[in-house]
Amino acid sequence: MALPTRTTPRAPAGRPTSRRPAARHFRLGGIDPATLGVVVLWVSVLVALPIAALLALSLSGGPQGFLAAVTRPSALTTLGLTVALAAAVSLVNAVMGTVIAWVLVRDDFRGKQVLDALIDIPFALPTIVASIVLLSLYGPDSPIGVHLAGLRAGVMLALAFVTLPFVVRAVQPVLRELDTEAEQAAASLGAHGWTIFRRIVWPVLMPAVASGTGLSFARAIGEFGSVVLIGGNLPGRTQVASQYIQQLIEAGDQAGAAAVSVVLLAISFLVLTTLRVTSSRMQQREEAA
Amino acid sequence: MITVTDATKDWGDFRALDGVSLDVPSGSLTALLGPSGSGKSTLLRAIAGLETLDSGRIEIGGVDVTDVPPQRRGIGFVFQHYAAFRHMTVRDNVGFGLSIRKVAKPTIHSRVDELLELVGLGGLQDRYPAQLSGGQRQRMALARALAIQPEVMLLDEPFGALDAKVRAELRDWLRHLHDEVHVTTILVTHDQEEALDVADHIAVLNHGRLEQVGNPTDLYDHPANSFVMGFLGSVSRLGHTLVRPQHIELRKLAPGEEPVVTDWSAAKITERAVVERVTHLGFETRVELVTLPSGDRFTAALTRKNANELDLAVGDSVLATADRDTEHATFDDWSI
């Protein structure tokens, strides 16, 4: 990162020596120690300290207690189910989100603005409202005769509903910036539709799809409100990790609840970090300096 | 040979191409020249198959390609903004067309090396487009288009995004490359100097219509109309006639002298004028004048030698004359 304060050998001689103080005022890369302090304090109060407290609580029964809490059959079942559902929903999002973004950016049709606005609704709604919305159409009194309440399909639907915007909103700006002339150049060189997508468009889109998919996975793995009503909280069938945690708390097992939470947190963190590292590697390759 | 017959294309209410018919001879370097909105890029993109015509036909090498998709037209297309594949190395960019054609890897490898040598990018195989200068990127784009051995090269304002110095260099280089490779090439440009410099054929377009086709000297010396004359060089208006500034002859009048005009024939245009400003531009001298009594302004371009002999100063009265014959492009224009 080249800061203006750097003394470049090519700098013309005889420039005013007042350059250093001026640079201190106009430097964009630097920050004020007070600002840094506020940022650190804020993030600590909001994120770091509560997580540390959670870790401490999860270990209150010692490492054995922690292990016992997370390796209980009921814990393993619900964690496995949650990860599987979240992964499945994220894969669906990766495909559907990309298709939706493509249609919104590349196609022109009546009602496009409406469709674009609809994408954010699941995100804006309180999740419990999302649950009621889905239950009213796919619940026991379904006006169209589709009954998903108490089924894994219902849980997946709820998770897909709340994570709809992530991939769409990550891919849309990248797609908008994409150089359509590169695609035309590929066509003139003999490449057809699918080859153009695979070799020219996808490599540019991939990091955005990955980051959107990662966010939707992280959101899905911890989802609570939207699955409460439609899932029915059936252990081993539709109970997700957040509901299991709530059940533990209600039963007074604070340490066990904290231990399962820590596992959830670790999985999300791992997935997000992996995706960030891969996509930044791809970016580096592209802009290799 | 590329033959365009009666090409017409509308963009909503705007007629981009209005019945254009054009023959581009094999092996030529033809420039489509015109102001922005003249339809030159639309025509080029239609030849490439990147745009479909509303009506009309396009033939390449005797084959009607009007309904053939761009993939099978055998054309190489170069865009103004390079259209580089950003995530691929220079090698993969140039080899793209060959890899689509399932050419064996070692063959692609050596062919790409050859092409990069040809366009002066030897040794940059492993760079990414972001690591190249604008001029280098455009050379890469040319190599990429040449790789598939196209029947026709189509260049859409290929030097438009480059600075003046690089543009001039690449222009020379393209001329030499064309002498070497000899593939039929069409170049779109709005820069008359570029067209005159590089092309052996120029087609001038305006408002979606073809105004004139010919070689550069023909178009400059014998423009078909006042638009072509004005677009391919500077123009002065002497009375109601458009002439080239360097074809105006000036004779200084002594104070109080009443000029005796001997030739009032239609072959000679004569105006009395007063010198308003004299500018020395190195090899030529530009004289700005006001005609008497109408007050119209015009410019004459003199050689340095001629200007020194005349020794004009601001306020001098002169007699300005121009010939109207086949050697000198002139147009009557009564619009003012």
C-alpha cells in the first residue's frame, strides 16, 4: 500500500519540505487512535466478550462436560440434521440465487422492479411472521392442499425463504459490472452459450456466489423463528439446533446449551472463513500484480 | 470479399442503418468512417453477427451469412475496450479460440507463442490482462482474434481508448501487420486522420447512409458531397463555395488599389478580404480573413515560403481566389 508519506526516489527535487505535516493531515490510510479505541470497544462489547463468556460457560463442566454435552445422541442428531438442511438450502440458493440475479440483470420484462423488491421481503420480515406466512399456505389448513407442517421439506422451505436474498444480492452487482463484450468476444471466437458461461462468466461470478452461499449457510444453520411453527420441533425429525438449544435452556442445562452453541458457532465460522479465503485467492489470481 | 446489400437496422425510432450497400475487397484494409451515430459500429457488428439486421443481406466470401451466428462466421472481432478475459493469462486469452476448436494443447502452445511474437508480446505469456498496458491489451486482443485464422478481421474503434502517442504507434503497427498477414480487415473509426493514414479503402457513413466509398486520395480530392469534403479535411467557405484552405491563393493589394478581376468565369472564385490574424504553425501559415463586404470569415493555409513572400500583416487587403476544377475539390453550398 503506497502511502503519500513514502519517500519515492523519483520525487522531484526541491519540493517544499512542509510535505510531512501536510501528509499527516490528508493521509487516508491512517486512523486516529481514539477512533480505533471506539471501534475495538464496540466490537468487544457486542461480539468478542459475549462469545468469550459463552465459551467460559460451555466449559463450566470441564472439557469432559463439554464433550458429553455435544456427543449426546440427541445433540449429534440435531446438529447433523441442521448442518445437512443448511447445506442443502445453501446449494439450492447458489443455483436459484444465480439464476434470479441473472434474470434481474440481463432480462428486461414487465414487473422486474416488483420482482427485485420482493427478493428483500423475506429478509425484512420478522422471522416468526415468515413462519406464519408459510404456515398459512403450506400448513394443515393449506388452501392449495400442500401440507408441509412437521416435515423436513417444511423446514427447508422456511430456511430457503429467509435466505433467499443472500446469493441474489451478492451476485447482482458483479453481474451488472460484467463486461458483456468479453462474452461477445468469446462468441466471435466460436464459443456457444454454455461454454461462454462456464469459461468466461462463471470464473468472475464464482467468488460472489461463494460468499452469498456462505452467508446463507451461516444464516440457515442458526435459524430459529421461521422454523418454529412450520417445523413443529419434532426431535430427530424437524428439530434444528437452535430449538434444541432452547430446549436445553428450558431444562436448566445452561452449560450444555452453551456447548452446542459453541459448535454451531465454530461450524459457521469455519465455513465463512474457508469461502473467504478461496474467493480472495481467486481474486488475487485475477488481479495478480 | 464482403458484400453488404441494403442493410437496414432500427433502434426504436432511430434508424442506425438506412439501406447500406457496400463491397469490401478481399485483402483490403477498409475503414468505416463517420461521426458518432452514423451507423458505422452497427454495420461492423452486423457483419460480425453480433447484431441482426432488420432487412438486407451480408455475404462473406460469397456465402450468405445473414442468418449465421457469430460463432460460425469465421471472423475475428476486436473491441474498443479490449474485452479481455480478465481471469485468464495472456496465453489462455490468445489460445481461447483454438481451445474451443479442440486443437491439441501443444499445437495451441506453439501457435500462441508465434502470435505473441508477431504482435510484439513475446515473453508476456503468463501475465494477466490487468498487468498489461492499454496498448499491450489491444495487441493481445488482436492476437486472440488472429489465432482462429479468421477470413475477416473486424476492429471497432480499436485505438479509441488509447492515448495519442500509443494510438499513432499502434496505427503504424497495424498497417505493417496487415501487410504481413493480409487478412481482409474492416476498421471502424471516427478519426479521419486515422482512416486516411491506415486504410486503403474508406467508406464514409452519415446518418446511417453510405456517403462515398473510395481510396483515401480519391475521397480527399474528389469528395462526392460537402459532408465527405468536410469530414475528410479542413474546409473554408469562400462566398458560397467550399474549398480546401490550402487551395486558396492570396494576392496582397496595395493601399487604395482597386483589383481588376480578369476572370469572372465560373471556374474561378474571387473574393476581396481583409487579414484578421496570421498564425505560423511550423510548416504552414494560417491566415484568417474577413470577406468584404459580406463580413464572412474564412481561413487560408499558405506554405511558409509563400507567406514570407506575401509578408501579410493584420489589416492588409487581399484578393482571395480559388480554382474550381477537377484538381481542386470544391462544393457550392447555398445554405447560408
